[in-house]
Amino acid sequence: MESDSGQRAERLLGQLHEWAMEAVGMPREERASFIAEVATKYYDHAVQNGLSALQAEEWRKNIDDWLHALVEVIETSGGAGGGHA
């Protein structure tokens, strides 16, 4: 049986992949603001759930970094049609 934290991690990875695919479908000039918006929502949610501002900022930065990296990997691998932006 998978642990609760393992299930949360799986859900997070799935959600990050969905957002990365959404970003790949956008024009390049819109991607950074979309990713920043998603990361900010994670910051807000983290603060609402008891993380300190410093911890939430680290979480926001991680989400931002992970999404940028996923977009790059998806484009490099030809996902979403190679990102026709």
C-alpha cells in the first residue's frame, strides 16, 4: 500500500506535468507569466496550510523551477508537437 505522502507526490507530479503541457501549448512569451502564476498559487496555498513565508517561498521557487524544467524536457523530447510557439 502506497503511503499518503507518496500519493501526494504522485498527484503533484501529475499536476505539474499537466501544467507543463499547458505551458508548452502557449506562445513562448506567455509561459513565464503562466508558470509564475501557478507557482504563486502554490505559495499562497502553502501559507494557508501553515508553512512560514520563508518555507512557502522556497516551495514557490521549487514549483517555478520544476515547471520550467518540465517544459524544456517536453519540448526537447518533442512532446505536444514540439512546442510550435
